[in-house]
Amino acid sequence: MGLFLLFALMVPQAPAPSRRSTPPDSPPLDRVDRAMQLIHDEKYEMAYQALMDLVKDDPTNARAFPFLAAMEIQTGRLNDAEGHINSLIAHEPENADLRELSGQLYMARRDWKKAEEQWRWIIGQRPNSEQAHMQLAAVLLQEDRYKDALAEVTRALEISPRRNDARSLRGNILAALGQINQAALDWNIALVGDPDDTVALSGLAVFLRETDPNTALKYAFRAVELTDWKALGPMRVLAMVYRARGENDLAKKTLERAMLMFPNNEALAAELRGEPRGAPDPASAPPAAPAKPEKAVTAASNKPAAPPAKSTATVAAAPPAAKPEPVIPKPMPPAPAPNAVVIPPLAVGGLTLGAAVGDLLAFDVLPLPPSAKVAEIGRAS
């Protein structure tokens, strides 16, 4: 059961299932298994504390340390995670499961070159690991190496065709290559498999914001709710959809709420001030939001997702239409903890856009956790 629960964490696109009760006749869970249950329930800080207490009481518990390192990454304790991961790899340098933890650590630090080295090493050991191919695709996308990223995520789908997170990631990569219709197809397929896939919901919201603004609003708002208003990518997409609908006041409120969550994000602050990212778009008309940031937020990067005949500036400058029961943002949440981590948004519903705009997407949760095989470490000892 423990292996299955951790494997379920590999694709956290949908909310975690409810906690399963242990049958009355089952043996009691050991302390690592109890920590794994907390991880399954997304109680990461509690899992971290439980694992810390465990290794203090039993410093030789080899099974606990990989999970502790994973929770240290998850909760932003990157220096502590590095120390534990380096120690583990020093004892088992050929252990691909430990290398997965190292790859996750480098991704959390946005050290794309070292992350790429780790995932390529893992693929050399496990050429049929869809996890490694997909993670490498996410890294390559951050480096704006779109064709290489497309090849890797396609390989992941060849190995595991029903993996929805790989499908929605490929949609983002196709959009970055300007193949927006193919991207929308992948996003729609991903939603068939998982209606709560926040990456697909955000991508389709961008795709539909001018041709079907009501559906775009439904998708964008759903993505924000599923990420609990803690993911910058979906919040910016929601603001973009509001602007496309002429609801600029709601767009501003959404960005202000995002600013409370990410107070040090200069690009977000500039967007709130109405400043374009890079050179201004001559077609944009103040005080409407410039077209440049909207293109940056889309998975299509520098290529507009909307038909040429319907420019963003024209929609933004148009007088607001009648607003039947507009969606009002919920009360502002508290600011994130000081140790919140800026990480790739692959698994939490942000649009992965490449290095040019990667810093715009900040989250306080991890990308995909390590493979279920990590759970086997130490069992034989």
C-alpha cells in the first residue's frame, strides 16, 4: 500500500484522494509509513516534522532519509536537502532513485543545467522512465529548447500514453512552438482524462479568451480555485481573461491579490502598473494592459494565440460589455511563508513558458515528487 500511495504523488494534477483508513486487522504502520500517509494527505510540514523526529531517534534508519530529503525540498529547506541528498548519493552513487531527488533539488533552485545533467543520467540508466523524460522536457522548456523538449515529452507519452500531466505539458510546448491548435488538442485530451488538470485548464483559457470568453472564464477560474489562489500562472491567466472580456477592474483585483502572494515579483508589479514587458506594443492603448505581457503569459511565448484579426489591444480598448454576475475574487489569503520556493510550475497548474518568463511563475510547492521506487530504499537493509 505504501508504494502505491507514493506513486500516486508522482502526478499531483488532481486533488489527493481522501485518506484511506487502515483495516482493523492490519498491523500498525511504522513511523515511515505514517509519514508517507501524511505526504499522501499533502500535510508536508507535518510529514517533515515526523521524519525529523524519526531520524533523531534512529539515525541509522536508511529508509527515512530519502523521504526526509523530499520533504525538505517540498517545504523550502533546500540547504538541508542538499546535505542529505549528497550524503545519500556518496554512499550509493549509482542509485537512480537518489538521483531523482538531486534532479528535483536542482529544479527547485532553477539550476537548469545541473538538473538536465541529472535527468539525462537517469535516462541513461532507465531509458523507459516516462518520469525522467517528462522532467527533462520541463527543464528543456525552461531553457527555451522547445524542439528538444517536445521530443522528450513525446517519448514520455509513447511510454505512458495516458499520463495526463505529460499530455498537458506537451500542449504547452506545442504552444511555445506556435502550434496552438495542436496544443489545444492535447489540452482537451488531458481534460478528458482529468477534468481538474490545471495546466490544461489554464492553456485552454488562454486559447479561448477571445473566441469563447465565457468558457475561458470558467476554465481560468477553475484553475485558480484548484491551486487555492497560490499559483501565479493561473492568476495571471485569469487576469488576462478578464481583460479580454473588458472587465479590467476584476483583472486588476486579481493581479493585486497575486501581488500579496508574491510581493517581490517585479514583472507582476510592472504588469499592475500597466508597463509592458520589453518593448511597448505600438497597438496598445493606455490604460489597457499592453499586449506584450499577455503574450508572455501564454504558453505560445512570443507568438500570439489569438487570430490576427482580433488583437488583444482592440479587445482591451473596447468598452466593457454587460457583466452578468461577474466572478469576484475571494478574500485575500495570507502571504506565503518566508521559505517559499520558486520552482517549475509543471505539476501545480502554472504555464511553463521558458527562460524568458520563467521568473514570473512562483509557487510554494514542488514539481513531481520522486519515484515510488524511493520507498524501497532501505527495505533490504
